[in-house]
Amino acid sequence: MVKESPGSKSDVGLPRRRKALALLAIAVGLTGIGLVVFQSREEPSISSQITSVTAPVVDKANPTSSPKSAIGGDSSPVGEGENEANGTEANGHPLDPVLQLAQDALVAMRRDIKDYKATLLKRERIGGKLGGESVMDLKVINPREASEGQSAVAMHVYLKFLSPSMSKGREVIWIEGSNKNQIVAHEGGFKNLMTMNLDPEGTIAMLGNRYPITGIGMIRLVEKLIEKGERDREIGLCEVKVLDNQAVGDRDCKLIQVTHPEKKDGYDFHIAQIFFDTERMIPLRYAAYDWPASAGKEAPLEEEYTYTNVEINVGLKAEDFDPKNPSYNYP
């Protein structure tokens, strides 16, 4: 693993001007893992964000419907195949069947998915501003605990940014517990001046991000959803709707939508939508929306993560997470 520290070999030979430019790049935050370049554009509503340019989400039972009708004008999914869970405490909490589904999916993913490749689309609201889309190639080796006849496996992550233009070419590698648990990153294009080791939860790496790279990936997403669901279950009731015949890209999906009608302490979203691949039971999209500013207004998008082109158990190797990989562009 490449190590960069004051006085390291790769740092000593760097001309003063080149080094200054590299440090300037760090100072302005160009090395953030998922740095979002904020764009001056109209912020999307819950209805407009159901369909993404990268990964269209449609109601397969009614493919000509608008995105808004796919989730219902009242922000609740409607259509054939719908199951509603607005129960009372006497009948169990509305989140119970959803939590069971998520827990079953997590067990299966931990058991059956060793690694995968995908394209990840990410968009997040940072400091009250919704950033533009970041699109990345992603490789992941899922973590595994030691078992009889098998050694423990650390989580491995590789990212290559495809967009926006200011991030294009950036590569990031993180292996849990390796390299002092630091990420190894470099910029793309003319900013590709040096390789840097960064604390994944440090100021630079977190610039423009809601979460550190340590929380990336489909297993981490399901773990977080279960954590949120169990917490929300203790706060009060909510509305839960399940809609079949949805799609992310060309994958048939089941949409689970959770709505908190009232804003209470402990809730961190008004509406959350999770799209599970029907065949593989993996989460392909998660989107969360805040409460509207006033009655009759649309719920504003807070964060969205969409996985497309997912290839499971492709046999990723150590070189897929090595900066010295000749197909990578680490300086």
C-alpha cells in the first residue's frame, strides 16, 4: 500500500511548485471521497427524482405513467400488487414485516455475495444545498467473519469517479484495517499530482459527504436501514407501503416506502424509498426526502444512492485494490 507522509520518498522528489499545487488541491477539498460540485439548478422534488437519467425507475405495470403517479400524488405508492401496512400496536408495528425482509436480505447477502462490481450514482444535500450527481465505478469485497475452515475477510472498496467533470478520474481505495485504516486517493486530470493517505472520517475526506467511505456498499446500506427502522419503531407508528412491478434500470424491483407524517425528534426523514431487486434481493436504490417547507409543497430530496450494472461474485482479487494496478492511474 502506498504511504505518503512528510519526508516520504515520493514527497521528497516533488518540485516545490508542484508540491505547492498539490497542497493547494488538498486545501480546496479536491480530494474529498465523494465531493459534490454544487450546481446552480432547480432542486428536484420527490416526484421528479423517482426517475433518474442514469437509472430510470418505472412502474412496469403502467410504464407510461409519470414518476409522480408511480408513487401516488399523496406520496404513497398505488397500483396493482400494492400491500399496505398501517397497523396499530395491537396488530404489530407497520415496520415489522419490512424489518424482517431487510434482515432476511442481509443474512442472504452476507452468506452468498463475496464481491461485486457496480455503477453507483450518489446525490446528497450538504450544508442545506443539494449537490449534483456523482457517478462512480465501484468494486467491493464484502467483509466476512472467520468461520470453520475460512479466514476473516476485511471489507475492500475501490472507487473511480466518472462525473462530475471536476472529479472525473479520481480513484479511491480503502481496505478496512489496512494502511492504518486510511484511504489511498489521487485526483484526475491535471490535478493528478500525488497519492495521498487520508483519514476516511477526517475533514478533507468528509468534505462534500454525508457519510464516510466506511459506510459504502449494499451490505452497509441494509445494515443502516435496519438500524434506522428499529430506532423509528420505538418512536411511534408510521405508514409503510410495498409496491411490486417497479424497476431500477432493467431490474425488476419491489418498492418499500416508509412515511413519517409527523416530524418528531429522532426521525431523520419524512419519506424513505428502498428498491429491492426482486430476484436477487439486494438494494438497488435508496432515496430519502425531508418534510415539506409548508403544506402543499413537495418533499425535497435529502439523499439518494442508486446501484446499476451490478455484477455479483466476479472474483475480485488483491490487485483490484492495489494502487500499483497498471490499469489504474495512481501517480
